[in-house]
Amino acid sequence: MGVRAGLLMGAVLLLTISGTFIVMKVLGIDLEMISLGALIIALGMLVDNAIVVTEGIQVGLQRGQTRLEAAKRVVTQNQWPLLGATVIAIMAFAPIGLSDDATGEFCLSLFQVLLISLMLSWITAITLTPFFCNILFKKYEKAADNQEGSSVDPYQGALFTLYKQLLNFSLKHRPVTLGLTLLALVLAMLSFGFVKNVFFPPSNTPIFFVDFWMPEGSDIRATESEIARFEQQVLSMPGVSNVTSVIGMGAQRFILPYQPEKQYTSYGQLIIEADDLEAISTLIPPLETVLDEQFSDVEYRIKLMQNGPAAPAEIEARFYGEDPEVLRSLAVQAITVLRNEPTATNIRHGWRNQVSLVRPHLDEASARRSGISKQALDDALLVNFTGRQVGVYREGSQLMPLIVRSPETERLNADSITDLQ
């Protein structure tokens, strides 16, 4: 196609990318890992429409047409087929962006950026590309004039001749062509069964996680003690370079796919960094053995770092209803079925075990006779157990609460509720 055509493609690509950035700014689409990945994917497709128009104009000029005639013929002939091809390319990514699960939320900008950039590439192909061709291809028109009206067919090469023969054979033997096409489709569908069904592969960072659940209602100090004991055993294993533990909730979100657990006292997590990626597969079996033998009352889950959103488990069952007892009974039945499967591990349900609670009830009539208000009882409960905030202390730019509470020996004893003052 020549150097001029190459410069034209670069200019059209630059304008299309610039226009994409402008539309992203207007629509509030951030420039992040997913949207940048979408631009990288789109780069190979953004010039397709411009290539078709540019080549068509060059062919028209070689056949003796003027620049205006060639541009008008190519745009009129190809604008709707090019739009259809562009829409098909966009539709290929639509299931990703329009999915209502975590993948759709995570990859929404992928679909949006591809939609914007590909549509802009079609618009620039039928508007700016003919304009640039009119500026850059003046010499082609003069060369055609010098040939005294003779037209040159550019499709006389060996490759074009071979393609023409193949196309004529396909059109002449339509049943054979359709049969081979259907056979290729069936073979492709069967071959997909050998492709692993995963959208995001695991990360190649040598880090994995161990979620650690004590029985529901466990005190956070008991969770801290068990996590510390488990952490020391992990650090003693060969192939482990670093261990970070968090207690009571997940860690701060240090990468986008990481989903921190909510805050509750019976939970802890170990973030384990291995020496290399291969060491992870050798570390997981001994970790499972330690957890099964020495932490029998603990529910755990070992998971690799992912490049995208990961499901909480390989198999999930969700029950809906209004009666909590019925839902808990269904959960127990589902767990029983899964435990009969030898290959199923780490079986658990979201409600976990029930916990006994002490709920004091205020006898309002007796309280009024004694001169005790509900607010006074609330303050007494706070002081004698979790603590009551009475002020704020400023240290530099930090605001720290001032908490008043009973001594540790009193507030950690549930029987002290009868001695509230």
C-alpha cells in the first residue's frame, strides 16, 4: 500500500485513540488496567475499517478513476458492510460487559472502551480517511492520467489468482463448501471441551491465602492465639519467605481482585509469600495436614491469588426463604450430601454455628420507680463491657477516641452484668 498509506493509517489510529480518550473523559470511564487492556485489544481492529477504505481508493485510482470518484464509490459500497462487521466485533465482547455477576462488574470498562473505540474507527473510516486520501494520493491520480485512460487491474498477482480460483470452486460446489463449514464448526465446538473453563487465570505472583475460621462467637483473643500458633508453623516450612497475618477482618485491599472479609472476631487470614510459583503446590498439602490434625475445630480455605474476581468456592448452593430454621435445616442437608462425596473438601455454610446471646430487657415500670433511665442503663453496659467514648484526643492530625471502661477482670466476665452500677 505504500508509505503514504502507512502514514495515513497512523494518523487515523491516533485520531481514533484521542477521540476514545475524550469520550471516556465525558462518560467518566477511568484509565485503569481493564480499560488499558481494552485499548490494547482494540489496536489491532481500529485500523481495519480505514485499511478497507484506503485500499479501495488506491484500487480505484489505479483503474483510472479520480480521487473523488474513487472515494465516493468505496464509501458508498462499503459503509454499511463495515458497520455490520464493527457491530459484530462489539457484540463479541458484549457478554463480558453486560454480565450481571462479578465478571461483568469487573470488566465493564473493557466492553465500554471497545464499543467507543470501534464505533469511532468506523466513523473516521468513512469521513476522515477519504479526506486524507484526497490529500496524500494526488500523484496516483496524475499517474493514472498519464496512462491515457487505460485502467490497470491490481488483482493480477499469483496470490490473488489462487484466491480467485478457490472462491470460484467454493461457489461452484456449494454443498461441499457448506458441509466443510459445518464440519469445522462442529470440530471447533468439540475442541472447546479441552479448554479450561476459566475467564481469569491464576496470578503468577507467588502469593496465596489461608482463610481461618474459628467457631462462630469465638473471642478475638482466642483467634489471635490460634493464628499466631499456626503462623509459626507456616514460617518453619521450607519454601516460605514471608507470612502476614490479619485478625478480625481481611487485609487492606492491596490489589483489585482481592476481596477482604468483613469484620468478625472469629476470622483470621494468612497471606503467605512463597519463594517461587512452583513452591506453592508443594506447600499446600502439608498446610492442609497441619490444619486437619492440629486445628480440628477450625474451618479453612486455601486459595491462590487471581487476576480477576474469584468465586468463594468451586461449588455453591444458595437457598431462599422466610423461615431461618428451614434454611438452616436445608444447609445441613446440603452439607451432608457433599460430605458423602470423597473428593469434596472445606464444606461450610454462610450462617455457620449458632451463638448464645445475653439480651438484657429493661422493666420500664420498675426503672421509673427507681429513677433509672434507659440511657443510664446503656451507658452502664458500655462502661462495663465494650467501653464508652467520652471525648476525643487530638495528636497532630489524628483524632483518637477517649474510652472509659471497667478493668479487664470485670468486663471479660459475663456474670458481672448483675453487678452493674
